[in-house]
Amino acid sequence: MENDDVMIPPWLKPMLRADYFVTCSIHAKSSKSECNLFCLDCLGNAFCSYCFDDHRDHRVVQIRRSSYHNVVRMSEIQKHIDISCIQTYVINSAKIFFLNERPQCKTGKSVNKTCQICSRNLLDSFRFCSLACKLECVKSGEDPNLTFCLGDSSKIRNTGICSRLINGISIAVDDQRSETAAVLSPKTPSIESHRNYPMKSRRKGIPHRAPF
């Protein structure tokens, strides 16, 4: 695509390809020297916490591990790119995204939605299981409304509206809700008929004295 530089930030591909959780070659003799940080400004490889001083004034994100896969917290990455249409997961009370695809050999019988790139099971309101899968779709140019850009052109997408291609037509779908709408059947009783109104109390009669 001619506008790849606009649609895709230059640091995204290097971040996905970087080597994480390997021992830092500079601080190999120090404890906790595994490389789990990435600088969005330098576009280099991953580095450890001892190297952080060289990137103190840069945009740095921390990469974490979940089930042997690399993840990044939503709160750290959403400031830099449009993350709509990518499924989130909750780990240690924090929403995260997987960096790379995680294809599945089998799809559950009850699953109706899968990742457009790697066919992993998804919730109905998402299109991709990872940042890398969305990247592949953006690069293909199949959906002109799909982007990582946080500019003015993506204001709608950043509010949670996810662009989706259906039969070659791009539509907007709220990525926080399922696409299935609840339909009220004509036979369904109205809400009014289910209200419990208080029963009116009977008026008491005139009291009579007991005879002497």
C-alpha cells in the first residue's frame, strides 16, 4: 500500500518481531536482566530494565507473558495506536492484547466467530486475536477503514466502533457489544402487564360495641 507509513506506525513491525525474555547481552551477569521492554522511538530490539536509562525520555512499553505468549497491556498500547477490532483478555485484573497470532487446529462446535487471519476462536464483536493479525489485514488493504492511525480520520473507530467487511461492504459495528439484536416477539407480553400494582385495601366498616 502507498500509505503504509500513515496506516501502520513504523515501530509496530519491529515490536512484533523483537526477541523478548532472553538474557540481555550487556547485563548478562546481573539478576533480572531479561529483555521485556521495547522502545517505540528507537525501533531496535528488546532491552532489559538496566538499559532503561538510555530510553528514559522515549516511549517505552513493557511486554509480558501469558501462556508462553507475548502480551502487552491495553493501557500502555492504546495511547499510541488504534486497537479497535482486536479481542482483549483480562490477566491479573488488567486488559491485555496478544502480540502475535495463535492459530487453533480445531474450532469448537458452538463457536460462530473466528479470527480473520489465523481462525482462532473469538467473541462475536471482534475480528482479530492479536496485533499481528490486524496488521496483516491492514497491509492487505481489503478494508479501507481499518487502520492503526489515531488521527482525525479514526475518531469514530477510537470510540469503540469497529469497521467490518460483510459481502464486500464496509459497515460499522460497536466492538463492545454483540451484533445480535434482541427482537421482541409479537406474542411477548408487554412490560406493563408484568408490573405488580399494590392491591387496594378494603374500607373498614363502622365498628360495633359489644353488648353489655
